Amino acid sequence: MSRRPRLQYLTGLRGLAALYIVIYHAFAFLIFPLTLGQPLPWGTLPEAAQWLAEAWLRYGHEMLAIFFVLSGYCLMLPVAARPDGRLPNGVGGYLRRRAQRILPPYYGAVIASWMFIAAVPMLQDPRGSFWDFALPAFSPGSAASHLVLLHGVSREWAWKINTPLWSLSTEWIIYLLFPLLLLPVWRRGGFGLLMVTAWGAGLLPSLLAPEHHFTFSKPWYLGLFAVGMAAALMTDSAQGSWVRWRARLPWGWLTLGLAAVTVGVATFREGFYGFWAAYDALTGLTAASLMVWATGVVDAERPGRPAVLRVLESRPAVALGDISYSLYLLHFPIVAAVYLWLATLAVSAGTAAVLLVGGATGLTILCTIPFYVVLERPYQRWPSPKPTA
């Protein structure tokens, strides 16, 4: 049997999504005071910057949803490649690999965040910026919950220290549920029971406490992970009944249609507050459809590539994908420090926006590279490619 080469477009997709989140958060620091009815330190943003933020930089939430679909897809690929539908090296081997892959960079980022906050006085006290969500960063509850990766279960802890790290708590819990709940349910009850179980368990906290909405931890991302699992089943020859769906549907056109609907809904998503799970499900279906289509194109091995795949498989996108996890872990305190420093300068709002977005993004990438080399690359593993006939 031959083996499929590494699916480069998945790495590129991950990299571009991570870069987008960095830029999104940089603009969020600019928009945050305005949402509170407060002026920016430099005056009014230029209309072009406001338009850019409102029209093109409002999809950070969607990028994070895509990450969870990607996780389900990548982790399910080696399972879908096996006729018995089991993890290649058992549950113990899977958990060990996940811990080696996720925990060293995560703990490194937590420690680096503490050290950075201690070294930069501007980060230690609330100043009416987006960074305030991360404070206090040294409380016993925040520290203990982050060390055991359970900070996402409480609104008091979820966004502290380094706000984007809330998603690692949700992701880690899903990683544990993958072999202990999702795979056994799928093997016994198939796709339907998998979806009912994943979305049911993910929505249960919101059903039990609807007043909280649980937007601080998004437990329904368990359903997005299951959507990624289903997409992997549709792209692997060992699951013949599922692979036939790849040939039955026009996945390219379906992806375009779903993307258009997702963007349209995102434009008015403020009206969906309290219905985030339904909105995220739409985003997840779009991402899953893209993966089924793109993997089909890769497997067909036809000459030429669609433009979308050429972008996702480009060297810059793949290079960003290699460091995307570290980039995501490190960027928020760096962006915050650049914003708070710029707030002390007598520059125009337009200049501040350019320096914040460009400077913070470039500085984050520079800081990420050595962090990645030391704490991520030694533990980096890619999903096993599937055997093909």
C-alpha cells in the first residue's frame, strides 16, 4: 500500500488562521475602548481602519472554531484509516502523544506570561484596555486552575493570565473525551449517535445554566470536534460507506455556499447572542466541507491546483502553520504590551494602528520562533497519513 503524503493545506490553514487571530486581537485592542464609549488615546481612528476592522477583521471567533474542526479531522484520520476504527497505539499511546504535544508549549506559555507581566509594569494593573480581562494574573485560583488545565470551567479563571489560553482548557477536555466517549459511541452507534452525543454533551452546561451562555469556555466545541471527525470519515478509504459521500456531493460548491451563508450571518451575529452554538455549527460545517473538498483534490493528483489550495499549500502559509500553536499561545501579552506602550506616545491614531498591527504581529512572530524551536518542535507530531489503495 502507498501512503498519502502529509496534507500540507491543513498546516497552511492552521497557520493563516493563527495569523488572522493575532491581527484580530491587535484590532480588538483598538476597538475595545470604543465599545465602552471611551476615546482612544490618539483620537479617532481613520475611516479606512474602522472599515477594515468592521468588514474584514471580525472573524476571530470563526478562526477558533475552525481550529477545533481541524483537531477532530486530524486526530480522526489515523483512526478512519483502520478497518477496526481504533487508535493506532491504543488509548495510552494517544494520551501520551497528546500530552507531549500540547503540555510543554502550554506550560511554557503560562510561565512566560507570568515572567512578562512581572517584567512589564504596564501589564500589572487595569488600564481600561482589552488586556484587563487577563488580570489579576497571580491569584491562587487562576494559577492553580491553569496548572491543571481546568481554568475554562469558571468565568473567574478562564480569561486570566493570558486570555486566549481559555481555549486550551476546552481543547484538553475534548482530547480526553475523544477516546473515552466519542470513539466508543461512534463505533457502537455510528454517525448519528456520535453527533447526538457530542452536541448533547457540549450543550448540556448551557441547558443547565442558560443565564451564563458559557461563552467563556464554549463547551459545545465538542460538537465541532465531532464534525471534524465526520469529515475525516468521508475522506478515508477504510470507511467505504462514508467515502462514497465524497463523490455524491459537489463539495466545492457546497463549501462556497456555506461560506457565503456563514459570512452573512457573521455580519449580523450580534443578534445571535445566546445562539452561539448554532452559529458555530454553521462555521464548523463550512470548515468540514472545505476539508473534504480539498483532500479530494489532493487525492485526485490532477495537474494544477485551485487557487485556494495554492495559497494554503504555499511555503509562507505552511511555515506559519508549523509555528501556529506557539504563535497562538504567545501573542496576547505581546500585543497588549505594544498597545499600552503606544498609548504613551504622541502619535496619530492611524500611525498607532499601523504600528500596533504591524509591529505587534512582527514582534510576536520573532518571539515565537525560538519558543517553537525549544518547546514545540521537539514534541511536534503530525497525524499519520492514511493508506491508499
